[in-house]
Amino acid sequence: MSNNSLAQIGAITSMNLRNMSQRLASSIVALIGIAGVVTVLIGVLSIAEGFRAVLEISGSDQVAIVLRSGATDEMGSGLTQDQVRVIADSEHALRDEQGTVVSPELYVVVNLPLFSTGTTANVPLRGVGPQAAKLRSNFKIVEGTDFTPGKFEVVVGKGASLQFEGLKVGQQFRAGNTDWTVTGIFEDGGSVAESEVWTDATVLQGAYNRGNSYQSMRVKLTSPGAMQAFKDSLSTDPRLSVRVFSEKQYYEEQSRILVTLVSTIGKSIAILMGLGAIFAALNTMYSAVSARTREIATLRALGFGSAPVVTSVLAEALLIGLAGGVVGMIVSYIAFNGVRASTLNFATFSQLTFAFTVTPQLLVQGLVYALILGFIGGLLPSLRAAKLPITTGLREL
């Protein structure tokens, strides 16, 4: 491109941008439309990002989850007392002064009302072994005390206590024909455990008539590198028929369905809303071209080429898209980031609490989408302006 062409582009674009105040109302409409699309896009995708973040921080490469062969989650699994003993005896399991660091666990769901709507939703009630806290690296009781083994007592994850009624210290709820007393609230670094209610596994077995059975077993290994050897030792043991996951792998597989679903829905909504924003941008830019018809024709008659005209119109459209994108980024970050909510975990059909997470990557995605909308909205009007016959434009009043 010659220096002359660049000079023409700079001159026309500068003049066009200086005259944007004459089209302020229509420009603001287009800007608000694009900002709204960006806000919705980032808001919906922050749900998927928050869900993914919860499950990612929940997983450890040094903790194994053992399920029945063929099971993909705890709800469809089952382990006997004898199988639990065999797994706990593995040479690859970590041991401390209290014995092997394992937790045979039982998982049921109970219905409790949500604070937000008053409607009931599924809450995970997990029976755990005495060593369960050692398998969650950030576990700590932040209010009240731990449950007493052998009693109908529970401790509640912080996330669950904020989302559901009846889960504050000292309160009771009914599940499995039993009244359970909340003795404490715990945190676990924002992990999936904070969406759960914990009790003694033996007590939960009796309350739900589960005999001596469990559904899963967590095992802390001597090191992350021992995972494959642990898998091999269990798979070759004739007394067992089990599947072994690292905790990280297990939660990654659980997150895949919901993250994909939410991301697809969010992007579909953004595309539909984006069509409306494009029409607003088109209207704005067609109005700009119509108002400048005679001016554009005069410039063309003076020797200005089509490329500078196209560039000037696109520059205005992109500036509107940029401004709308920035506004949408700011609004979505303030409105959504860190807001706590709950959603259905399709792997367990129970509620999972999480925080909306607006990441820098999501903000960049929103800004890029805004620029795309601006570009599409300005493309057709810019081409019309460039192709407008000079004689027709000069006749415009």
C-alpha cells in the first residue's frame, strides 16, 4: 500500500471519528447492544469456569479413588467390607501413626430446601472413615466441632451451609428416617467437598440399611508416582474387581459433561443475541453512511480511493465494538466474579456449590467477540459507501 493511500486512510478515518458525536444516539444503542451480548457471554461461561475450577482444585495425583469395576461414579459403585480391607493393605498406601491413610465412603443424596428459592434440591450426604480429613489437604473445621463417631451428627461444607436451609451449627434436618444434628462447618480450599455433608460411615450404613457395604474408597498413596503401581496391584488381585482413578482424573471426567453443556448453551445464546447487536450496528453505520453520502462522493471526486472510505467506516464500527466490549467486560466482572451459586452435578445428580469465575481468558474472549460484532456490523455499510456512484452522491442534498 502506497504512502498516499495510507495518508488518505488516516485523513478520512480521523474526520469520520471526529464526527461521531453527530450520531451519538444511534452509536450508544449499538454500544449497549454489544455490551449486553458480551456481559451475557462472559456471565454464562463464568459458570462453566467456576464449575471447572472447583473440580480441578479438588483433585490430587496422590489420592486414588477406587470404585467397582464398570462404575463411572460413586452412585453406581459398591464395595464390600472384605474388598475394603484388601485395598487398605496395599503396600502403595501411605501409613501414619493411626494406620493406613484411607477412607471407605458411602454416598447418598438428601433433599433440603434452597435459601434462594425455597424449593428442595439434592445435597450429598457422605459417610466417611476416621482418616477422611487427611485425604483432603485443605480440610479444617471453621465453626463448631467435628461430628462424634457413632452418633447422628454431621459436619457441613461451607458452600452447602450457604446454599441450603437447616445446615447451620446446632440445627437439625431429617434424612433416612433420622434426625441429624449439625455440629460444625468445614472448609476445604473451595473444593467439591464444601458442597457436601459428612458423617460417620458406619452410622450412615445403619440409617440407610446398607449393611457393611461402601460405594468408594479413597487411598492416599506413598507418592504421586505410585499411582500406576497401585492400579496394577489391584487389577491383578483375584479378590478384587475394581476401577482405580487418580482423584484428579476422576473429577476431570465429572466436569467434562457440565462444562461442555454450559459452554455450548452460553455460546449459542451469545450468537443469537449477537445477531441483534449486529443489526443495531448495521443500523448505526448505514445511518452514518447515509448522512455522509455527499461528503463521501466529494472525497471520491477529489481522488480519494475506495479503500480509505471502507477503512473509515470499519474503524468507526470497530471503535463502537471496542467500547461495547470494554463496558461488557467491566459489567460482567463486577456482576459475576465470585458470586456463589449451585448447579446440578450430572454425574451424581446432586447440587454442587461453586463461585462464578471471570478469568482473563473469558474477558479476552468477550472483547474479541465484541470486535467481531463491530466488524460485521460495519462491513456491509462500508462496502456500500465505497461502491456508491460519485454522480449519485453529489446529487444528494
